[in-house]
Amino acid sequence: MGQAIGEFLPMAVGVAISPVPIIAVILMLFTDRARRDSLAFLLGWLVAMALALGVLIAVASTQELGAGGEPSDSVSWAKTILGALSILFAVREWRRRPPPGSEATMPAWMEKIDAMKPAAALGLSLVLSVVNPKNLLLIAGGAVAIAQADLSTSETAVAIVTFIAIGALGVAVPTLGYLFKGAAIQPTLDRSKAWLAANNTAVMAVLLLVIGVTLLGKGLSSLL
């Protein structure tokens, strides 16, 4: 199981530090419904990741994944394709960086967060967690790693929980920090939001590039 965790760790971290969801939950923590909305957002994030990961692992497990420690061609092709897509997303994110000295343009829906109720916050987390192509790509990479490891049912469950726990850190840390510290943590959250807003495309570009090159290299090395 340790090998599986090592394989999916970069993807789980990638989900965790995706800037837009973190900014969204931080904005919720400045509203009158901070606790309810942020907890609903966190709950939706956890549920969506669990469902997506479970479904993708089930699909991957129907394929021939390899024997003797060597991945099958299906796994190698999956890693190659996921790696290539990650690199393409990285290039797109890098090209979307704001020019030096200008402010980053954030999604228009963020202006509506003040008016969101818990149900809307939960729905937003579902969209940002698994409907977002970049996050879905990372979750798919994690699912392939877990399915390929040929784990027992209990080990698979532990691997899934580990992936979800790591992938939820970006959303969970500000939410739980606010629950324990209240408004005292808001200055820190505000600074974090400002930094993420200014650097979100660059952060995702570098992250996706590293993961993409890693997956592409592993896939091609097994195929060639």
C-alpha cells in the first residue's frame, strides 16, 4: 500500500492546493454564514472526491493492470494520456497568467458567494472538486495508481481515505482554522486569498507540469 500512496501522493497534493476552491472557501469565511457555508462546502468536497475516486477505481479495476510488478499496456497508456493532458493544461494555465503589474481576473461567480446558502455552497464544491477537468484529471491519476496496486478491500479503503484526506487539506485547513479561532484568523486568510488570487494560474501550471512529466515519463518508459 505504501507504493500506491507514493504513486498517488503528487495527485492528491495537486487537488489539495488547487487555488480556486481555497479562495472560494476563504471568501465564505468572511460572510454572515461562515460556519454553515464552509462546512457544507467541505462536506461536498469530501463526498464528491469519494464518489469520483470510487467510481474511477471500479472502472480501472475492470482492466488488465499488469502482473509481476509490471504495469499492463492499459495502465501505461492511461498514464501516458493523463500525463500529456496534464502538460497541455499546464501550458494553458501558464499562458493565462496576468501580465506583470496587473490584477488577476477571478471567476464572476465569486462575487455571488456572499449571497450563497449552505445548499449552494455544497453544490459549488461538487463542481469545483470533480467537474473541474484539472481536478478530475488528478483524481483519475490517483485512481489508476490505487487500482494498479492490487490491494485488498481494506487496503483500498485506507488508500481512498488517505487520498481524500490529503486532497481535502486545502479546503479543510481554513475551514477548521476558522471554527477553532473564529474571526482572529481572518487577517491570515485575507493575505492567503490575495496571494492565491495573484498566483493561482502559475501555481497550477507548475504543479500540472510536474505531475504531467512524471506520469508521461512512467507511461512511456513502460511502453518503449
